[in-house]
Amino acid sequence: MDIQDIRQTLFSLGEDDYKRFMSSLLPNIHPDTIIGVRLPVLRKIAKRIARGDYLAYLDTCKRDYYEEKMIEGFVIGMADMTFDERCGCIARFVSCIDNWGICDSFCACLKFARENREEVWKQIVPYFISHHPYEVRFAVVMAIFYFASEEYIDDFFERISLITADDYYVKMAIAWAISVYYVECPARTKEYLMHCDKTSWIYRKALTKIIESKRVSDIDKAWIRECRSEIKK
């Protein structure tokens, strides 16, 4: 499929209702840049590209539409390429991320990180202190998906303490991450919660997300509720 064929295919598969739904979830993106194609369809298109001349596609692909960016991200995750090639593609792609949907779906497809954790961690660390909100969110969400473990928890908490981006989607990602780390490493995360800034929006949101988690025990939720009640005093 050439680039023009891909775009024509996307427009033929777009659904107006789904476009409106996605537009409501992505308020910082102009609705005209969303076609309305569902994720399973985009993955299927990306898989077909990844099995062919994916390098030619990545050299010429367009990023005018949300779905085009999503397909590019999926191809980077799916294609059979070397570690260095994939890292190069990731670095180029991360700079174009401008919304949480692309960011999180891209992170989810980078499953190669599971077998290359040490090397991938080194690649994402600089993004924690980026001045671009979605580069920061990329680092945090990658930590959620692939580094929520005792091995990385201390480094992760140190990294998020350096984040200065005052962006809703960055702060929400950090709160989400803390809730996931609580599930995977409860003792260490509890210690973090006892000593972090209890006046911050992130702290309050993290407590809420921990309570909402189905993977947290009732006993732990009771402790979290006590922490939340202390905020109001």
C-alpha cells in the first residue's frame, strides 16, 4: 500500500459517530484531523505494512491525521527491526506526539522493551525532564507498562521528582503510575506516599486511582482512605 492508498482506505473506514467520540476524548486535537477509524482496524493496516517494506513507509508516511500517526507508531512497534533501528524510529516519532491517545497506544505496542529493559530504560530517562509534555508522558507511561517493579521503583520515584511540566496529561500519567507501582510494589510505594508532597494534585489523584483499582486489597484501600481524609483536615 502506498501512502495515498492508505489515506483513501482510512477515509473509507471512518465512522462519524466514532470520530465524534474520539474528538470528545482528545480535546486538544482539532476534530478535522480525526477520521474516526477504530484501533483494531488501524492495527490490522499497520501489521500489513510492517510485514512489507516498512522502511519505505516510515520514510514517506504522513502525519496529518490522528490515524496516520497511530499507524506509524504501530508499525514501529510491530516491524522486525534491530534494536538500534527501533530506537531511532522511536526517537523520531516521540517528537511528534501531541496527545495522550497516540502516546499511550504507542507505548503499549513497544513490547520489545520487556526483553531489553536496561537498554530501553536508558533511552527513556532523558524524556522525564523534557520541556515537551508528551515526551514526559511517554517516559511515564513506558514506566507504567514495562518498569513497574522493585528493580526500577527507586529510580522511577527519583525521576518523577524532577518533573516540572505542569500539564494535566503529565500529572494524570504520574498519578496513574503511582497507583500501578502501588499494586506491584506496595511497601515501597506506601513509603513514598508517606513522604511525598501531600498538598499536590498528583498525590490526591494517585490516592483516588489506588482506591479505584480492583487489584488493591480492602485493607490497603482503608489506609489510602485515611491518607485522603488527612488532606481535608
